Amino acid sequence: MGRVTFPRMAARLAAIATVFLSTAAVLIMVPAPSATAATCPDVDVVFGRGTGEPVGIGRVGQALVDALQSQIPGKTVTSYAVNYPASYDFLTAQDGAVDASQHIRTTVQQCPNTRVVLGGYSQGAAVVDMLIGLPPLGNKLNALGDKFGAVGTAAPLAGDLAGNVAAIAVFGNPATKFSNPATSAAAPYGARAIDLCKDGDPICSRGRNPFAHDGYETSPFIPQAAEFVAGLVSPASPAS
């Protein structure tokens, strides 16, 4: 066997080093996939939970999202929990409307083809009322505003966002008790809304059964709302 001289060994090492450095350079030059790049969903459900529920979209919101996903299995459905206290200080519901508006603005900027669904239960429905230009407590809220300034309400969604709101679904909506259901909102929102209230629910009707305000998540209203919403989010482009 012939001996490898030092010059030959040095040449081989240099060649190996050249190949290694060239490969490393290629790896550095090829951009890695962005870990923060998010795929835009087909549908984003922006939901306000009810009074006293833990942070999140709440039990009614989760039931709606699950039912909606089963209605449109070929589409991606995400959810956003409106960030607000959901406490017994109902004037802070306006914080939820502001937060939801900001989220929708960001979503539309980043994902213009995503279909936005507004939803809410109880106080969360009042948040939605503000977004679509309805007074959650009717003239009572206006009377308070006359005495103490603009309280407990927030500006509706900006007009350029309206086309991205495909559907609205509210449950146990306080405004309905004051003859202002979501379906009565000005165009384009009223025609895209479903407003559901259980018989006897004192929050959304003249009923006096406090127990009727619970259990919306297991009621027939969930599949009814999901079917309604599914029919509106099916188009591929934002509504006009």
C-alpha cells in the first residue's frame, strides 16, 4: 500500500473543507420557514363570554365554534375570546367592544379573506350590540348618558370592516328585551344576524325565570345558529 504524503493529505483536507464551507453557505443563504408566519383561517369567531364566566370564549361560545366546525368541515375555524372583565360592572362591556374592534382590524389587515363571525352570550351579546350600532340597554343607557356623559357604550365597527363580518350570532341578548335585537341593526348587520332567546329568560325577554338564562350551550339554539352562520360564511370572498 502506498503512503500518503503530507502534501497530498493537505490537499484532501482543503478539498473537504471547501465542500463543507460551500454547503454551509447554501444552508445559511436558504431562508428557514418563519415560525411566526400564521396561516389565515377561513373563519374567525370573535365571541364575548357571559357575566362571571372564566376568561375565554365561554361555554356557549365553545359550543357554537364546535357546531360550526362540524357544519363546514372543509374550512378552518379559529376563535378569539373578547378581552374584557365580564364582571357585574356592566359599564366595562365597552372595553370588550374596543378590544373586539382592534382584533377585527388586525385580522382584516393580515387576513383580508378571513370571514369574521361576531358572537356573544348575555353581557357578551351586549358587546356585540355596541359593535353593530345598537344600544344594549335601550333608552335607559341613553338616559344615563344624558346625566353622566357617554357611559357603557362604545363606537361601532368602522365602516370599512363591515364587509368582512359575514355573520352574527347572539344568545340571551339584553338588547332584545328593549326591542333592539341584533336582527334590527342597520345594514349590513341586521340581515346577517341571528338573535336567540329562551322562553322566560329575564335577560332577553319579559320572562321572570332566572334559570332560563342558563343552558344555552346545550340548547337547540346552538345547531340552529351554527347552521345559520355556516350558510353565510360559505362564500370564498368577503361579503359586500
